[in-house]
Amino acid sequence: MAIKPLTCRFLGMKFLYFLIATFCVLFTMPVYAQEGVWKDLLAVKSIKKRDAETPKFDEKQRQYDGKEITVSGYIYTYEPAPSHKFLMLSYFPVSMCYFCGGAGPESIIEVTMKKPIKNTSRQVTLKGTLRLNDTDPDRLFYIMLNAVEE
């Protein structure tokens, strides 16, 4: 008889751990099925030329070239500092980014802010003019200019 309450308590703890894990996954990760701009930007195809990837933009991406867009993502900085005017915005958090994880270059936007933005590990929303880059291999596929935090 003493084993039964222990088993119930053990199963209860497993269920509690399951609920905590589910909460963490659902409420701390970005919305991966995000509609709109990111969905179209992430759909770009690329080819490898020499040692660099070159994007092959189609109408999904070209519709945003030179237009003001609003996107949410995670800040990646070039150097440690409390705020930044030049940064990268990633669709994925640091653990899954292009440089650290398994994502591709289509998931990062090179950003120039109008005014410096505070560094944070939380998701931010930026608005700025998007430029497509398929000519300069030293820059990212997507470049956002004159960005402001929403």
C-alpha cells in the first residue's frame, strides 16, 4: 500500500514538469508561424558562389524593397555595449541564430537605427526601410535603414 501514494506523487511531478516545459515552449519562443514580412523574407532561395551565399529574390521579397516595414525579432550586436545604432535583427533567438545555431542568412536583417536602441535579450519590434542586397557578399541579404523601435 505504501507504494501507491509514492507512484501517484511521482506521476504528479512528471505532469508538473510537462506543464512547465509546455509553458516555456509556448510563451518564451517567437511566433515561428508569423505571417507577413518574415514569412516572405524567410522564403528566399540562395545559391553558393565561391565562399559566399547569394540570394535569389523573387516577388515575395522584391515587394518590400525600398518600402517601410515593421518586423519583430532579437537583437544581435557587433560589440558589447548598453545601446546600439548598428545591429542585426534575427527572427530566431540567440540559441537558434544563423551564426550560433541552425538558421540561415535569410533570418537576419542588418539594421541601422535612427537613434541607438538599448540592448536586450527580449524580442523587439523595429520599423524602417528595407533594402534587398544581392550584390555585396560582405553584407547581409536584408538591410534596414533609418529604423526606429515601435
